[in-house]
Amino acid sequence: MSQGTIRIRGARQHNLKNLDLDIRTGELTVVTGPSGSGKSSLVFDTLFAEGQRRYVETFSAYARQFLERMDKPAVDRVEGVPPAIAIDQTNPVRSSRSTVGTMTELNDHLKLLFARAASLFDRVTAQPVRHDTPDTIYAQLQERVGSSDVRLAITFPVELPASATPTEVEQWLSVSGFTKVQAERVVDVSAIGVALGSDPNSAKHARKAKGRSSELGSDPEATVSKRKVLDVVADRFRLGNAERARVLEAIEVALKHGCGRMTVYLLDAPPTDVGAEPVIWKFSTGLHCPESNLRYTDPIGSMFSFNSAVGACDTCRGFGRVIGVDYGLVIPNDKLTLRAGAIKPIQTPAWKEAQDDLMRHAEAEGIPRDTPWNKLSPEQQHWVIHGSPHWRGQWNQHWFGVKRFFEYLETKSYKMHIRVLLSKYRSYTSCPDCGGARLKTESLLWRIGSKADADAVLAPKQRFMPQGVRWTRDQLEALPGLCLHDLMQLPMDRLRLFFATMQLAQLNPGVSEADHKTLKLLFEEISTRLKYLCEVGIGYLTLDRQSRTLSGGEVQRINLTTALGTSLVNTLFVLDEPSIGLHPRDMHRIIKAMQRLVDAGNTLVVVEHDPAVMLAADRMIDMGPGPGERGGQIVFDGTTADLRNADTLTGAYLGGRKTVGMGFKRLVAASTPRLILEGACDHNLKHVTVQIPLQRLVCITGVSG
């Protein structure tokens, strides 16, 4: 960037004394001085306010009404100021939808990466689901058969009425041009989808039948009718002797007549037990699992975003939490017995009848009434919470359970005192339908990376099990890669390691050259942003951490790395004490990030007191000489080395002529009262027990995070 100058003339904002100042662009300028000396008035309320005001003025009147407008500062003129961005310590975010991932824009890049490079696994069988074509099916057949010369039968399913006679079947075959049937079976109408019929509307009929069956009750025999499914032979051959064109033609014919579904029978399979199922391989086109007969939609970016209705969980709307009954509040003291009042809501005179019902039914069921709650077995606790399994709506005959008690109260919530009662036992709990992942189950079936990549950053036992799948824990741990929620829960330093070890060529080897370039750009952008975030010392944060829980220093560093990631140039960055909350061990990281912004052609003006940042500055401006009315003047303007010898308050401390006194230390004796915390395990605390002396100044320090 060519060297320019920002000229400020006659600055009188707040306590500034008619200042004139020239700031060279393309440099790191640090403004320091005592608290109240006018640093923020000069940097934020004058320099940034004028730069931001001029930038907003370039938009139309219609666009300006949606942008934050700042008042014109009390200054004669400001010349040469570029578009300005302020990165301060305030955390304006109050929404639960804002996370570290959305602030850093990593969520936007990850959802695009998952939409283009992730692999889908069936929610029932945990088998990979991919788009099959005749070429890929032929390749899989060759891989499975190997060098053995076995006979195969390529078949496709055809659905006929269960009452169809052999003569009608033969007549249909002759009309269709086929002569052989490999297998025949009869299925229920509710399982038409499993029958893989040739009727394009069979899936619709199956849904209707399923609805009718559920209306008829739980009787499995209450189906409307049965259907006959034929596996019609398209061709038979020995794979080793057959020409490739013949095999592909047979596969195409089977897929066409089977509505995208086909079955391969292994005719030369080794002899098995009488009545054993034949060896068959099922294939289908599209994102369809032939084993479970479930079809999935093609992935799009919004499917992996909890801020979109396409991907967000329908129950919690993408928040990951719902307001429900907190049984920790219902049973606050697990050392109490049922007789002594372990169930708190029913201990009042108004609900004494419910307590009496619990005592009576517990005695009848053999549930101990004088055993502490924490000593009851899980089955006994389940009986108390969920009620008797024999309960059929008769409140006096069986115990209805604490859960149904609150459901009853919900029906009376039009009464004020009931709403007050319910509010005492409600709190935010993890969403039961998504398990706190914020996304729909289908979005969590997609995984990225290999098993080795996943094992390097997350132990198999810690991987997230999506709600609504029929996988076992062993099946989950055997799957390659990680789902999106696993990535969201990883600290960013481990997430950076995950992308560093992942090979781009392995993500989606069959993509076109254009898609490969897109994936490469996404991959590089994610890796670069993660590197910046780790370099400024916040690699311990996770992407699903809510923004409103971050400290001011963490928000400032996230905004700084976001600016680095957007590759802005010719921009004025105004920072307010970026070193706050940062351990001295990590100071070089924030300095390196600021120097990288300067090297990209930007101008940085930083309000700072930390000596490490001062030593890295190209120019130092010291405000003073005191706070308030005694401030508002520039008492030094030059390099850090010259400031050490300057006759200013900052120069005296920086040069070592003045030091911070240790003050008066109060003795902490054995008799000093203490606040005792036992077994603290919130966030990353490992069951910490600590004693904090009361009536003393206690300092807690350590590295960030």
C-alpha cells in the first residue's frame, strides 16, 4: 500500500484540547495513556466515527436506513481517512442462535463442504449410501466376484396382486418380453415399499397403507391386503466370460423396469443349509439404500445449517434446547425417601392427594417407600417418574407417574397459580429429538473424513450418536469420519488437526475438475481461518459455543481473525485493548495477527497499555498528562524506544523509573472464613475442589481457557 496520511485538525470531542494529529497509513499505531486521558475520544469517537460516517454516506438513502449511523464528531476536519472497522471489547450478541461458528463464518464453509464432499450412511443399517450407476454396479460386481467364475442372475422386482394366478403371471411375462422368474414372495400391503414394486406410485400407496394400518390399531394382522412380488430375470451369465457391454445392458434393463432397483442372485454359491436364504446383492439408483428401502434427498448447503428451516430440528427449531420439566428441580434432594418427600411438587396441601396415591400404589407394587431416592434401582425410579405400565387412564387404579402429573398441570395452565407452579420446575433441557445437535437426523447421517482422521482427534466412544437411528454403538464407532455435530464439539485446535491430516483427494474422488477446485477453495479457507483462530490463542473454543457466553477479549480476537480471513485491504482497523484476558504466554500471537493485517496493506490504530504491544508498534502516541480535565493532550509522539526516556507517566513506568507497588498484604490464617467449592465440573473443570478466603483480595490466574 502506498504511504498516505490521515490528517485530524481541531479535535474537540469530549475532553480533547483542540488536537491536530497526522497518522501515517499502513502502520501499527498504539495510543496509550492514563485512564480518562482521551484515548477512546480520539481513536473511537473521532477517528473511527468520521471514517464510519463517511463510508455509510456513500450508500443510497434507502440503504442508509438499515445501517448504524454515527453522529459527526466535534472536529474541524478529517482528511484521508479510509473505511473504518472498530473491534472493541463489547459483546453485542444476545441471541442463542449466534455461535463461534457463525461469528467466524466457519459454519457457512462447513455446510458447503458437507453438501459437496460428505458421505451418507443409512439410518437403519449404517451402510454407505451412494448414487449407483450401471458402471459403478458393474465395478462392484467385479470386486465382489473377484477371480472366481460364478454365474449371476440380474433381476428386477415386479409387483402384482397376491391373487394373481400362475397363468396370469406367465401372460404378463410374455407381454413384457421376459420369460423367467428367479424368485417369488408375498408381502403385506404396508410393506409395499420393501417389495420394490415396479409401480411408480408404490411408495405413495405404502404411505397410505401405513396410515390406515396405524389407524386400525397395533394389531400386526390388521393389513388391508397382500401383494405378490416377482424377481424377473433380465439376464444370466458368468461374469468372467460375459462381455462388458452385455452386463451393462442387463443392468440398465433391470434398473429401467425395476424403477431404479435391481437384485443380483449368486447362482453358484456354495451349498448351504436347507431353507437358508440365497446369496443376493441389492442395488439401486439415487440416494437409496436397497437393504432398508429408505430414500434420501440430495444434500444442499441449508440442510447443514441450524439457522435454516431445511436443516433445523423441528422440535427445538435449531436452538438445541427446549423448555421442559427439570427432574433435578422436581427431586432436589436425592437423599430423601418417597415418604419423606423426595417428590417436591406434591408435598403441598393442595397436592397431598397425589402423595397419598404414590404411597398407596408404591406399597402395592413393592416399591420401597423408606429408601433414599439415590438408592432406588433405575427400574423403580422409572416407575415413579413415568408411572405404572398398566396405567390406562384410570387415575385411582394405578400410579400415573410424575410425568403425567405435569402433563395434567399443563391442561390447567390457564390458571395463574398453575403457571406459577409450573415455572418453578421448568428449565432448559437438551432437545429430545436432536440430542442438542440442533439439526435434523438426516443431516447428521452425513460424515466427512476417514476413520484414521477421526481417531486422531476424537475417541470413538466420544462420538455423537444421532437420535432416531437404529445403529448400535459398535456400528457407530466403526463408521469413518465425523458428523457435523462432532466437528462442532471439537476444540478448534483439534479441528485444525483434523483438517490438516485429511486428504482432499479422498473426500470425493469422483467429482469433476470444477467441483474439485471448489472443494479445494473451501478446504483452504477453513484451514486458514482455523489457523488464525489458533494463532490468537482461542483454539480451546468450540464452534457450538454460544457467542453471548464469550468474554470481551475472546469476542475481540474472533473479530480480528474474521477480518484476517476476509482479506480486507486499505482499511482502517481500530482496536480497543486486544490483549485483555490474554495470558502473557500468548501475547506474541495477537501481535502477529495485527502485524499480518498491516502487511496486507491496512492501517491499525490500537488503544493499549500492554508493554508487549507497545514494543511492536511502529509509532507511539501518549495521551495525558492526567485523566479528565487534566487530559486531552498529546504528551508524546514517537517510537517506543524514545518513550522510555520521555518525561511522561507512561514513559516513567515503561523505562523502569517507576514501578507498581505490592501494596498491603493481609494474612490468610487458618481461622479466616472460606467459601468452599466441592466437585466443580462445569465446562472443562475436572471435579475441582477449592477454598476461597473471604474478606480478602483473591486472584485467579492461568492461561486462556
